[in-house]
Amino acid sequence: MATATAEANVQTAKDVLEHWQGHRRLTRRVIEAFPEDKLFGFSVGGMRPFAELAWEFLRMAVPIVDGVSTGKWEEYKGPKPTTKSEILRLWDAQTAELNAKFPQIPAHRFSEVDKAFGQWEGTGKATIQYAIDNEIHHRGQGYVYLRALGIEPPAFWERG
Amino acid sequence: MATATAEANVQTAKDVLEHWQGHRRLTRRVIEAFPEDKLFGFSVGGMRPFAELAWEFLRMAVPIVDGVSTGKWEEYKGPKPTTKSEILRLWDAQTAELNAKFPQIPAHRFSEVDKAFGQWEGTGKATIQYAIDNEIHHRGQGYVYLRALGIEPPAFWERG
């Protein structure tokens, strides 16, 4: 019985994408909540401003899905956004791109071990999970920046 | 083909527990990294000190697994820890308890919709996922506290 439960299918590929897009909608609201100058210039404890963190998320999301899907790992090539509206425009473009590309990931690639970007070894599932966890982690950092600025962050539990 | 991939089993119950325990090991290191007085007294932007966040994680983890497992939702009953060593002792006790109880969750409960603690409606899977995400989110907040204190936080990617 324990074995049957251990192997129970808890999350399908569709669930992972929906969960990620829910988090990405919340992250988008966090980006929006920052005044433009604070997005690029404010931080606490010598850490990176939230625009740098958003840029990190953008450089990870689609390249990771491409890599898991195809086995070819290529760095993100687009120019670094310099305004809030550019970040949001890129964000929305990636939302659509993820929705189009994620369902094309061959099922076996989620459990196959690969070396992401030639460096990080893990299953496709673990690499995608890392991207999501990394976004949650650094977004939590953004919540502190917003609070330190006296700005109410968006509700963590709202993902719609 | 797209449908087959959408339904691909990306995460088993065993994967979820391992993923969570990896995050819990990291959270434990973050708790340890705080000096005792800062754990209970330091914060940024009027937010809760990290001891309060750790206490929130402790009140969620086992009660959620119990609730998902049995359909009975009961608040955590133990006394609130007042020292770092008490928090860590509880943490380790819950690590063992989660390892014992998680594999006993009946497979169908992961997809069954329930109302956690009579309030939050979602599948068992979503409720457990929420507990993990909430821990990652608030731990990210703890990283800012540590940096603001001039303390190097543990590496995010190390989960062993």
C-alpha cells in the first residue's frame, strides 16, 4: 500500500504549467507594484534590485523549457530591459511562449537526467521545479523590499 | 500527443515529500544562521521576525499532512517555542513525523478537493503545495533579514 501511494501521480505536466503560470501572474503583480525608480534602484542588505531578479526569471523560464524539451541548452539572447514596461512586455510574451512550448515537452524528458546549460545536472522535472522555486524565493525578497518602501505587496495566495 | 504529455506523471507522492524535505533542510539552516536574539527580534519593513515565520511553518506542516491524509483538520496544539533550540527540536521531530505520515496519505486524497481547516478549498495536492511554496516564500524573506544583518545565508540550491 505504501508503495502504491509513493508512486501516486500527484502532479501532471499540465498541473506544473498551471502552477507556474499562477506564480508568474503573482510575480507580474509584484513587478507592477514597484515604482519604476525603486524597481531598478532599491534593495535591502546589498542585494539585487527587483528588476535584476525579474531579469533572472526571464532568462531562466523559456530557455529552461526549451532545454528540457529539446536537450539543447542555450542562454537567453534578448536585450536586457531597462524600463518597467519593457520587463512587463517581455513577461507577457514569455507567458504565451510557455503556454505554447510547455505542452510540447516530450513526456520522457521530465524524468530524464540532463545537464542544464551544461552545468546543472538533474531531471527535467527538477530543473523546471528549480526555476519555479527560485522565482518564489526571490519574489519573497521583493515582498520585503515593498514593505520596506511602505508599499502593500499583492496577496501571496492570489494566483489568478 | 499534446494530451499524453499534459497528463504525464511529473511528480509522485514520494517526489513531493523529498522535495519538501529538501526545502525543510534548507529552512533549518536558515533558522540556525540567525543569532538567537535576531531570530526572535529582528525584521525589516515591520514584518514578522523569522522565529514567527518558522512557527507558522511548524503549525502548517504536520497538521496539513494529517488533514490531507484523514480529512480531519485540526490546528497545531503544541506550545509556541521560545528559543532557537526549541524550534530546531520541533523541526526535527516534524521531519521524522512527516517521513512517517506522508507515505500513509491515501493516493486518492491528493486529487480530492477538501476544505483545509474548514477554510481553504483545494485538492490535497494543492494544499500541500501551498505549504511548501509558503515556506519558500517566507524563507526568501529570511534571506533578506540575514543579509541586512551582514550574515551570509546558506546556498539556496543546496538541499542535502
